[in-house]
Amino acid sequence: MRENIMVIDDDEKITSMLRRSLVFEGYGVETANDGQEGLRKILQQDPDLIILDVMMPKVDGWEVCRRIRESGMNTPILMLTAKDEIADRVKGLDLGADDYLVKPFALEELLARVRSLLRRRTERSEQSSNRISFEDIILDTDTREVIRSGRRIELTTKEFDLLHLFMQNPKRVLSRDVIMDKIWGYDYSGESNVLEVYIALLRQKTEEHGGSRIIQTVRGAGYVLRGES
């Protein structure tokens, strides 16, 4: 599967050059020319790697890096800067960047670092599959944390299990019987509308602060995890 890279730099010549070069190497590429736009696209698209300039308008690269890590995303970040100072390199690494490249740089070196970061990401994902993501939601099965657009969502045990089931089956319609069996078991003898109650609670919590609806009702069939069309 083709790996996707987000390039964030206010120099359009650099973003254009990197887009052409990375596409030629077989990567999918999305670009942004300021930190604010870059953050929005990152949360929407969940790229495999981020190439991030430091000095940008609106939101600089330091802040973008900080917000990415605070959101819970562990996407590799390669930072670009015109300053070759140890303090700047240390600051980027302390904020969660994975690598650092000083402008002007050789394209061959940048491509080598991209390959290295993506290889390390693949190795980490093969060792641990504790995180599941869908659109701007990240669910961690180890810590049982759920984060949407950088905001932690507090869920009860059953709410978490229900969301986990949906995120394991994105865009697949799950019938009421299947959900009841997976979450409550066939021997459940409680309230008959328990699923509807939990769906409503889960929607309320995931849609707070303007979040779009991701758990859709399919009349006569069940429920499905997908974005609003």
C-alpha cells in the first residue's frame, strides 16, 4: 500500500519540488503552506510521515509538532529549518520530532531520511498494534484512551468496547444482534433498549465540540462507522 506524506512549508517552491520528487518515488503527497492548514489536514488524513518546516506564518513548526504529539499521534516528523544551531535541533527533538534536516539540503539525503523514518514506523507497527484510528479519532487498546482532534474523550467500559468494535469494522454495517452478542453476550437479560442508549451516549461524547457524526443508523439493518456524506 502506498505511503502518504504531508509536507508543510510556507515556501511554495520547496513544497512543489518535494511533491514532485516524492510522487516520483511512489509516495502519496499532500501539502500545506502554513501550520494552521497543516494541522487541519493532518487530523483529517492521518499521514504516514510529516515533513515540517519550522518558520511559518500563523502557527510555526514548533507549535505544530507540539500539538501533534499532544493529540496522541506518533506519526514520524522530519523537521526542516534554515538554522543550523544545536539549540534548535534539541528543541525540535524535545517536542517530539524524529529527525532534523537543515536547509539547504540535498534531495538524496532527505529521501534517505524519509525511507528510514517510514521503515522504523513499519517496524513499530508490526511490533505493536495497540492503536486504531478512523478519521480524526484515535483509540488506544492498551491505555483504553480515546482522542478526537487532540481532545481526550472519557468513556465507560462498555462505551469504549462499543466504539472499539465499530473501529475494528469501519464502514461495515453491524446488525443489532451482532453488536449485542459481541458487547453484552447472548445471555444478556437486561433492558432491551440498552444498545440504543449506549449509541446515544457514544454519539453525544464523540460529537462534543463540533465533532461530526461517525456512528450512522442504517434503518432496518443496524449501525455503521462512517463519516457523514
